[in-house]
Amino acid sequence: MSDVTTTQIAAGVRQIVLIIGGYAIGKGWLDGDTVEMLGAVALVAVPLIWGQIKTRHMAQKP
């Protein structure tokens, strides 16, 4: 099994934001601009955090 790439993580995050954001907009909890902003933040933060975790994990291998 191959390692997950940053592109795959970004695509997954984008899909999750679309699903959860669409639900929140439908319920009236958030507006479209807020969901768009949260999506942009998630697309930057999640791959960054994932990269840090993977780098630390690789550094601990003997």
C-alpha cells in the first residue's frame, strides 16, 4: 500500500468540507462565505499538519 500524498489529502479535505458545509448551509447554521473560508483554511492546515506528522514518524524509524 502506498503512502497518502498531499494531493490526496487535499482532495479528501475538499470533499469533507463540501459535505459538511452543504449540510450546515442547508440547516442555516452557516452561510456560504463562512464555509468557503473554513474550506480554504482546512486546505492549508490539514496537509501542513499531516506533513509534520509523517516527517516526525519517518524521523523516528531506525
